[in-house]
Amino acid sequence: MAFAIMRTAKLTSAGSIGGLNNHLERKMEVPNADQQLQGYNSRPIGSGDLWGDINNRLQQAGIEKIRTNGVYGVEFLLTASPEAFNYQKTVDASGKVGLRGNVELWKNFEARSKEWLEENFGKANLVNFTVHKDEQTPHIHAVIVPITQGKKGNKLSARDVIGGDRSRLAQLQDSFAKKMEPLGLQRGVEKSKARHVAIREYYGVAKEVSKGSIDYHPALDLPKVPPLDFKPPTVLQRTTDMTGYLRELKERTEKAVATFLDAERQMMQDKYEKSLREAEKRLKSDNLSSAATVLKERGNRRHTSAETKLATIERVLDAQGLKMKFTPDGKSVQFEKKPEPIQKMDQKQEKTEQKRRGMRM
């Protein structure tokens, strides 16, 4: 019976995201990928810019700050044993290249994989879903942004999505296998030993590759290592094959390093531009605040100066026995003569005046 296969890998940097994007877009050399079959590849969800897909989801969820050791996304590689789909390249008499196999099984597998991802991680978090059929075994690369609901709103947490130990991964393996049971696929051997290459792989797959039962598996992004046969007639040939393998591995490593550095530079450029925009906003806000303060102080000084000048004018007019009066329309000023003040004497002043008059008489 064929097995349902699921692998996961964390995307923790712009380099890892850029490297995966180059693999998905075939911008790098992929062993066992047939260029004539690339037309059969598809992408129902996402775009050719994986970093953009992830960043758009983060912005949509309102997540701006990410920890230094934060996980931007989780890659899921979903497939089955090669014999399940039995995809094979065909070439007709006219030279036209085609692909044949268990098409109906693959359609159901693809649909159920998408359903399983959306059910377990949320439809909005599934930002990229790429199908590769140009390799020996058709498979799916799906990228999930691990956003969950926290006490203070949305948060980015890979631990909440895929866990921090093997138990959560085992649960996901069980869940995925159960989803694929109606298609006749079963779960692999539970608690089997595993090691890391590009994505987590099981020992069983590695053994099949090394034995030659299969030439390539999508979990292993490396060409098959030629087994060494120490029989005298073949030692030289096997050594030559191994030298070629090491040379190819060196070239691919150099390309991977270059891709990583390019992606890191792009991420730093994005962060720099974002910081620059934020600084410009703060500077603009500070400038507006400073301008408002200056205008307010200037207005206060003008108001004080106007009051001083008005008081001076009123004193001059008062000395001349005049007073200032605005016309009803408020557009002009009129000057009127002040009425003579009427002096009122109190009783003490009257008695003093009467005494003064009596003395004169």
C-alpha cells in the first residue's frame, strides 16, 4: 500500500524564504526536474513572490514587530509514495511531450491537501500552494503563516501551530494520514528515526534512495549519491562519479549562499525603507507641532502689542478730553468730546464751604 507523506520546515529568515521561492519558481537548478514538464506545474494560491505573500498576511493581521528568532512561515511538503500516482513522461511520434498517470487520484489528493491545511491552520494563513509535476514524484509545497489568536489579538507563533516537540508533529502526521485514508493512502511507520536535510525526512526514504529503489524523493533536494562498488573494474568509474557529485554539490552550495545573501540584502533594504518612512512621519509630525507653537507665541505677542498700543491711544485721547467710539458697522472709529464731570460734594465739604463764606462776610 502507498504511504501519505508530510514534511515540515520553518522559514526563519529572508534567506530561507528566498531560497524556497527560487525552488518554487525554478530560478535555481533542481536535480531530477524536467524542464519539458514545467508547464504542468501550477499555483492555485499565492504568487511568484513568496516574501510578498507572507508580508501581506502579516500586514493584514496587524503584526509589525517580529522576534529575532521568530518564524515567518512554515513550509509543508505533501505527497505520497511514487507508485501511488505513477506519473510518467510520454513523448508521442510527433515529439510532443506529455504526462500520464493516476490523474483522478492526484486531483483528489490535491483537493484534500488544501482542505486539510485550511481546516488545521486557517484559510487566511495559507498564503502559497504550489504544485510540482516536473519531478519524478508529483508533490505540493504549501506555506502557512503561523498566526493565532492571543489574549491581546493576533500573534505570530509557530509553537502554537506545529508545536515545539515531536508529539505535535506526530499528531499532524496522524491527522494528514486520516484525511488521505479514503484515497487508499496510509500513514508511515510511527516513531521511525529521522534526520534533517532540506526538510525533515524519514530513514525509510533515505534507505530507498541509497538502495536505488527510487532515484529521487522531493524531501531530498540532492542528486542520488552513487554507491561505491570496490570491484577492480569499476573503482575508477565510481570515483569519477563521486567527484562529479561533489563538484555539483559545491556549485549548488555556492548558488544557495548567493541566493541567501541576495535575500538578506532585500530584507535589510525593506526594513531600511520602512524605518525611513516612519522617521519621515515622525519628523513631519514634530515639524507641524513646532510650527503651531511658533504661531501661537507670535499671535500672543501681537495681541499683547495691540493691547499696549490701544491703552496708549486711550491715554492720549483722555488727556485731550476725547473718547474713541466705533461706528455701528464696526468699520471706522469716531472721536467724541467727553462730557464735563459733575462734582458732588459730601456733607463735610458743604459745611466747610459755608464756614468759609461766613468768614468772608
